[in-house]
Amino acid sequence: MSQTNTSLLDEVVQWSQETCRRELKAVLPKLTSLHYEADTWDDHLRILKIITEMFLPHIGLSELEEECFSKILPKAVTMFDNMMKEIMNQVGELSSQNTELCAFLRNILQAMVQVIDALSICVRHVGSFEEGLCFDAIRSLLTCILKVLRETFQHCKDSEVVYCGRLSLVADLLQGLFKEAYSLQKSLLEVLDRISLDTSASDEEVSDIVTVVHSLLDICTIISNLDIALHANTWKFLINCVEMAEQIKLASLQESVQSPEYKLFQKTAKMCRFFANTLVHYIKEFKYFLTKKSSCFHQLYLQIISKFPPSLCAPSLPTALAGELNASALVPMDAFLLQLLPLRPFAEVVLQPDMWLSPEHEFPHFLMLVNIMGQLLSQPEEVMQLWYPGSQLSGDTQRIPLYQAIFISFRRCYTERKLPVLVPGVMLKGQAQVEVTLHQHICVQLCASVAVLPPVYFPVLEHCLVDAVLQADTLTALLAADVWCFTVRYGTAELCLHHVLLIAQLVKACRTECYQLFHLGSLLKRMVFLMTPSHQLELVAEFPPSKVENLPVWHHVLLRALSQDVRLRVETEIVGLMQRVLTEWQDGGYKLGEVDKVNAALGSLLSVLRGQSSPEEPCLLSAVRMTTQLWSRLSPTQLQTHPVLQHTLKLLLSATTVLVKSIKPETISQALLCLEAVVSQKCPDHLLLAALEFLSSLGKMFFPADIQSQILPRLSSLFGVLLADKSWLLHQHALEAFSYFAENTNHEEVISQSLCVEETKTKVVNYLSKTLNSLEDVESRLQRLKREKSVIERHNEKLESKESGSDKQAAEAEAITDSEPSPKRARQETSAEEEYDRHIQMAQSSLKALQALVESKANTTAPPPSWLEGKLQELMTLITEITVRDHTT
């Protein structure tokens, strides 16, 4: 370019917009002529930029085609074609070592982006006119843009083949080129929408429009094929990247950032990012035309997330490489998901009831639901309406509410919960981010969502919480209880009261022991802590503890949660009711059919005892008196035949554990006698657990010498039996109970006599010395948990299938009635007969314990004491005297 022309350009770029407008007629012809005669790409681009940015805004619509577009755009397209040809000619020599060629090709791609930017300016200027558009006014613009778009999209589609493994060297610029081309296409379609043909249109105009339509169809064909390539390339590069990172770790090359393997990994990661971002941009532009592919998008998301930690099927990668992969794939996946949220078909896929997923996709699906929940708050109302409430109309494809889907998905992630899988926690100011368990992570996310949930969706949340608490999986119910407690604490005191009354009513409605009662009772126990004193009084007024039918409610309330005045009132009413129930039972002749009422009152009395560290003196004395009275009525023989009395025994053992220091040794002896009667046969685990708690509490007791012979042998015998139990749960509790007893007791002979069996002794010694028999490796533990998952799922499904049906409560009540004696008068034994029976049982038990002790010492070097034989002779003489006296009376 001559010096004169260069001076003109240098002068023009300094002009203001007003000067450009004033000099338009004089300077524009010169600039278009210079553009046509320019012989370098730099000159072309410089002049094109000056025309489109400085003079184009001042050209009217009627003059655009003749004065500007027809003169500069054909040359711009020719320049664009030449750039594309130059890339094809030179790309075969491209390599990371040939830095000069790499820089040359990158400059060409940047120049191509500038050409598309200039065309975008032209389209925006045309779109700024309010008057109607005709085809003749933008003929050259349409023709040139369609050629450029077709060449650009075709080049992006063929990029993997064209650059042949060296795509990472130019991936960022190709991505920018693709993005600008999409933006230009979108703007062009908006302009085309404003062009209309009437009946007066010439054949030439109609022909031109048909040509434009065909060109657009060609572009759509390229884009359609590009869709498949994008999906395949995104997935392929991600897999290659993950595999490469694994190889780098195995080769211990992660520290060597200069190694060829690491550099290749970085290039592959860039390609992965390019394809992922391109896919996101493609979906952003055409998502409403891709709704039929929602299921594919869902599966693609799950597949990609499953390849990254914390997914259990993800490979273990070095931290640095994992970070680069996250930026390349996971970050774009957030944007990918964000684009899909407004699509109803996608919501229908994600929220479909009874969804079946492969095991490796269960956890990624859960993470996706949590991600959706976090992104919903920034979405408009119509998007929230898609996700929060589920389907509302009968004609809609069924969708479950988002919160319900999260709880269901959390339940299915059994292995990840138990392992436990660790995920990044919430960032706090001044504190480093730490990893937390899955339960803690989702609990925080759910509570954060509830805190800003629009009020219109609150009823949906309540229904989802109730459903989650009432299903069979305990950990899922615990999560729902955590969120529920946050909800009432974050809300008003009146909301808390309303929910407590609702839960208490549900607890009262549970007529039998079931998992729903356990979940609801645990929730009620926590919520009472959140009530105001005045509202606690309302709870007492709604469910008076003085009425038997309300005792199931107070059985699940920790009284230390109540204010002092309310607590004293509840204690007084429960203790009074217990005494009244006992008196009525006694006056009625101790009927077996009334034991259920006694058990209900005793359960609530136990809540009183556990509700405070040191019960008030009147309460303590009354509880000791009533507990002792109940122990005197328990017959070991009846315990073996009547399950309802075994429940009484369990409650008495728990109450005695709390009151043990105030209970007389004679009552302890009676308790051990009853316990021996049920331990000798198969009995429920919960009874044995209560027994172990009771036995461990006896370590703090010192028994007088005159009763040690009735208590210590039984203690040794019971510990020996329970320590040998084959159930791992009972065995572990037995070890803990025996350890506590041994640490506190003064009766050391019980310890040695409990460990007569060598195998039991070895297990206790290993437990006390914290010896591990074998250390389970990570993979073995993972496989064990996967096997456990199927067992637990079948168990929960069995529980829920038993509860299904409208008459389930009646069926359970009938089953319990059939398993127990009908409410009739128990066999009327006189007080004397009961005394005889109790003493005989005690004597038999003591002799059996002595026999076991003698037999265990038979093969040892420690013979029985010399006085033993004399004592046995005295017992035989005593038995003879009792027998003779019985015959003479």
C-alpha cells in the first residue's frame, strides 16, 4: 500500500463519529477502492474494520447494498476462502516443535474470527433499522455470510481429521471461531425473520430466497453431523484423558511436569475442554429443537460424572491431574446442566418415578439432583415449577417432586454412605475447605435450599419430608429428620408447634412396634428441644401424660428437653399414672391381659428416669418402689411362655439400670433369676441388649457376703453365655458390657469365672488390648458393602411390603393378639406358692452354676477347695430335712 493511502488510513482512524458522518460521501468510495486493491490480509482487515466500525453506522438502509455491501463483502469472502486454503496447505507440517508454523496458523484463525466479527457488525446494523426489510437491500450480505458460515462449520466438523492429533495447538481459537459463527448465524436468522415477500415479488426475488433456504439446509446438515461428532469426541477425549492420567500415576510421573507424557496429557485435556464447551454452546443455541434427546443428555451427564471422584468406579488420579480434568470436563458439565433445566422433557426423564439405573450411575444421578437443586434458585418461576412440585395435571407425564427424588436417590447410595465417600464441604470464611461425608454434604445443601425456598413450594417439602421419614431406610429417615429439624428451627415457633403436634399424633396412631414408630419417635424426641416453654405446655395439654392412651407419645420425649415447670408437671403425671396402673393391676388380680397397659406406663416412667442425670428424690423413691414391686411379680416360668412379659422384663432391666444403686440386692437376685430363664432360650435381640446394659451397671455394685452366692455365679454364667453369642452385634455389645463391668467391679472372681471357655477368654483379651484379627483392605471392604447393599435393600422392601395395604394396622394388631394369650385371668397362685417357686428357681440356678464351675476346673491344676464337699453334705442334709417336713405336714 502506498504512503499516501497509508496516511489516509492513519488520518481516518483519528476521526470522531461526527467527522465520519460528515465525510462519508467523500471518503467511503476511496476506502472501498483501497479495500479492493489491497494485496495483504492485514491491509484487508484494517480497511474492513474501519469501514464497518466507523462509517457503516452512518449509511442508510436503502444505500447499504449499493454503496457498501456489494463492494466490500465479496472481497472479504474471497479473503476468508484464501485463509482456509492456506490452512489446508500448511497444516500437514504442524507440530509443537514447529513454533513458527504454529504461530502462522494461529494468526490465520484469528484473522478469520475478525472477518466474522465484521460480518456480525453488518448484521447488527441492518437489524437496527425499524422499517421493513427487503431482500435486495441485503443481497450481498446474505450470500457472503452463508458462504462463510458453511465453510466455518465444515472446518470445525473436520477439525479432528484436518489437524490430525495436533488439534490441541489451536483448540482455543477453533472454539472461539465456532462460537462467533454460531452468534452470527443466530443474528442472521433474526434478520431473515423480518423479510417478507408479497404477491408483487419478482421471480428473481423468489429464486434468491429459495437459494438462501437451501444454503441454510446445507448448514443444518453440517451441524447435524457435527452433533454426533461433538458427542463422540467429547466422550472419546474424556476417556483418553482419564486413561492417560492413570498411566502417568502408575509410572510415577506426576511430579515431572516437563515429561512428554504430562505435556500430552495437558494437550488432550485442552481438547476435552474444547469439545465439552462446544457441546454446551451447541445445546444452548438449539436446545428447544433437541428435546427428544433428553434421555441421551441425561446418560451423557451420568457417564462423564461416573469417571470422576468421588464416584467409586472412577480411577484414582494424582491431585494435579484431577484438577486439570475437573476444569476440562466437570466445569463445562455444570453449564451443560444449566442449559437443560428449562426443558420439560429433560425434567420428565430425571424425575420419572421408579427409575432404573445401573449401579455405577446411581451416585452420579444423586450428585446431578443435588446440582439441580443448587441451580434452581437462579432460575425463573416457570423452571422452578417444572422441578419443585412434580407433575400437577393428570395429563402430564408423571414427575415426582425434586426433594422426593433426592431422598430416593440418597437411599440407593448405600455403599457411598457406608464407606463413606467424602465430598468437598462448604467454603467458610477464614477456614480451609475440608472433605465431609455424603450425609453431611447433602444435609447442608438441602437446608440451604429450604432456607430460600419460595413459600408456594413449602407444602411439597412437607409431604416429601413425611414420606422420607416413613420409609424403611433408617439413614434416609435420619437425613429427612435433620432437614425437618432445621426447617422448624429456621421457621417460626408456631410452625414448630404445628409440626410437633402432627408428629405426636402420628406416633400415637402407631399401635405396634414398627420402623415408622422408631423414625417418628426419634424425630419427636429432637423437635421437643426446639419448642418454647409455652408451646411445651400446649403439647402437654394436647396429650396429657395422665392418660394411658397418650403414654406412647411421652415414651419418646426426653424430659430434659422440657422447661423446669413443664418437666415437673409431666414427671408428676407419669409417676402418678404408673402408680395408678399398678394399683389397678393389683386390684384386678394381676391379669395377663392388662400387662400391655403396665408396659406402656413403665416405658414412660423409663423416659422420666432417663430424662435427667439426677431425678428428684420423690420421683426416685416412687420409681424404686414400683420397680421392686414389678420384679416381685415376674415369674421365670411365665417369662418363657408369654412374650408380653418379655417386653416387661426388657423395660424393667432398663429402669433398674438407671436405679441400680437404689435397688436392694434381693431384687437384683430376682432380676438375674428371670434373666437366666429367658437367656437359656431364644429371645429377641433388643431384650439381650437391655440385659447387657443391666449387667454392666452391676459393676458399680458391692454385694453383701450373705447374698453373693445367689448373685455372683449367675453373673458369671450370664456373661459367659452372652460373650459366646454368635451374633456379631450382641457379641460386640457383650464385650463392651463385660469390659465396663470388669473396670468397675470389686468382685473380681466374676471376671475369671466368666472366662472359663478359652475361646471366650481370647476374644475378651484381644478386645481389651485392641487387637485386630485381620485388617480389611479397601477393595474387599467395597465389595462387602456392595453385597450388603442388596441384602439391606431386600430387607427394606420386605418391611415396606408388609406395611402396604389399607388394613395393615388391623392385620398387625390381629397378629399380635394371636401371638399372646387372650386377656384372661392368669393362674391364681397364692403368695406362698410364688415364694416356693422363686426360691426353688434360685436354688436350681445356683447349683447349675456351681456344677459348671466344678466341671470347668476338672482338667486344671487348681482343684476345688477342700471345704466344698462338706458344704455339699450340709446342703443334702438340708434338702432331706425339707423333704421330710413336707411329707409330715
